[in-house]
Amino acid sequence: MVSIAFTGGGTGGHVYPGLAIISKLKESMSCRVFWIGCGTGMERAIVENEGLEFFGIPAGKLRRYFSLRNFIDAFKILAGFFAALRVLKRERPELLFSKGGFVSVPPCAAAKFLKIPVFTHESDYSPGLATKINTHFAEKIFIPYKESETFFPDAVKEKLRVSGNPIRSEFASADPSKGRAFLSLDDDERILLVLGGSQGSREINKLVRSSLPQLIRYYTVVHQTGEDEVSDPGGVIFQNQIERYKPYAYFKNEIPHIIAAAELVLCRSGAGTIWECKSLGKPMVLIPFRGSGTRGDQVENSRLFEKAGAAICLGTENTADNEANGIDPAELSALVISLAEDPQRRKAMGEAKIAESNAAAFIAEEISLRMKKNSEEKHYAGD
């Protein structure tokens, strides 16, 4: 049976698109798939929950700025390379697919060393550092938008394929009634869904709790807070308001149904989240992660969606000091209320066009074609 390796991690945004591709891949061919990720990262639980084999390797973070931790992480990256080399030699995949993140670089380098074909995908409007490095190892580079081509050097342009972003197959069958049942809400309850990414967002949590008295006048606020803050959901909330506020640490398999049930989504602008919400026609208020700890990819993503009319953005100035570019809770409240009172505007945002593609199926087909080429090469070589 054909064996294919996937790699990537650090956040759910690096894992879930890969799982979407794997799902499509298994529909079209018989294959064994395993994942190489950070031994201490969140990807292990996500991947193993899907019934896939997982091999953990050491991983060092790639930073664009000076830090003493860069010296320590350089050794972790080197250790990750040799660990990935051992896994690839032993498991003998015919292709390695990278979904990005700092953990993906050592496996991509090891695959190139072993002459295993490497495909890589970038979810954001502009490539991250890991993708920039992995382009040196990859024979095909999948990007979300035609405009993203401008960020790559001419030397790799022939490797580029515009694919869009893979979305989990569960979103095609998302059922709002199942989301409401999970949340114990009636069919006529209006839902504002707040998502801060797989680990939550302190900024969004603080904003929502400060704005809550205004927001619950229109909506039941369903809030994914992250593990660190769900234990104290009340904050400034009065006891009689808790009914219309539902905090959760983290959503799992129910998330497609919950998004489908929402009238409006307030979230970060990680590529995976905004594409999943867009696939279900949801209007969005985006608050990108920004400041000195980011390269500004979420700011770019949010501006792109705002330009297309699919979202409204707050806090899109990528200043070094995130606190200096804080958002006034009153501004957030006013925006959400204006959207709550304007169904035509919400409808137009939900119907706005970003990109037409079935990325998971497209990439899975490209992988299948490469597997056929591998088979032909082995045949002619007499293997």
C-alpha cells in the first residue's frame, strides 16, 4: 500500500486543513497516511483522534528577531532533522506533504535529503518563514490566492499552484439544528459566536466581557475562551445575564454545526477559521492577532476579506505595541449592534465572493497524480 507522510503543527490551523486533504485523498486511493509533528504540541491529540499514526520529533521555533532562545532552538531544529530522517527512513513514504508551522521544516529538509518528493501548502495571503524555507525543498507549492504569487521569487514561480484553502469535509454537512442542540438553544435564538483561535484570545475575551451587557440585548453570546480563562467566565457579568452567555474552553467536532447555527461570528483572522466561516456564508467581525509577536499575516488576511465585503475589521494596524492599538469596547458594541439591526448587510457579507475552489480535492488529486508518476518511474526502473 502507498504510504504518504504529512507534517505541520503548532496550532489547529496547521492541522485541520491537512486532515481535510487526507479525507479527500482516502476517497480516491488506498493509502496509509501518518503525521510527523511536535512531540509536545497540540497536533498529536488532534491527529490521533482521527485515527492516524503520529510520530513526534523535537521542534525549535523559527524567529525573525534576535533572542537567546534562537541558539537553543537551533539545536532542537537539528535534532528534529535527524529524528525526522529516522522516521522517514523507517516508514518509507512516497511523498511528504507539509501544512507549515515551525515543526514542518526539519521533515521537509530530511525528505529532500532522502529524495522523497515534497509538496507544501501556505494558508495565509503571504508566506510565513517556514513556507519560505520549505520552498527550497518542495517540488510543488500550493497557495490560497492568485495575488499570493507576488510574494515568491521568480526561481520558484513554476512550482506554484493556486488552490485556495482546504476546509474539513464536515463543513459540507454542517447542520445548524445540531449546533443549537449542543448549545441547548431554541431555533429562534440569535447567536453571536466568538472564536479566539484554538488557544483563545485574551484581547477578544476582555473586549467581549466588557461589551457583554450591550451584546446580550440582541444575542446569546457563545464564546470559545481557551482553557486558561473558561474557569472564570463571569468577570464583569451580572448574575441575571449569565443565561445569555455561554463560555466554552474549546470546541471539537461540534464546531461546524455551531458555526452553521450562528448569525454573526466575531473572531481572529487565522486563515483556517475565516475560510471555514466563509464556507458557511457567515458574516464576520475580525480582530486580527497583531503586534510584535506576529509577522502581520492575520492583518493581511482580514484586510483581504474586508476588501471583498465578507467581513468588517477592527484593529488592523500592525503596530509593535498591541496595547497601544487597543480596541474600545464601545466601538465593538456599536459595530455588532449595527449588524444585528441590518439583515441585508449581513446577507451581503455572507454572500461576498473570495475565491472559488475545492482546495482539499484539488490538492488530493495532485498528490494522487504524483503517486501515479512514482509508480510509473518504479515500473520503468524495473522495481
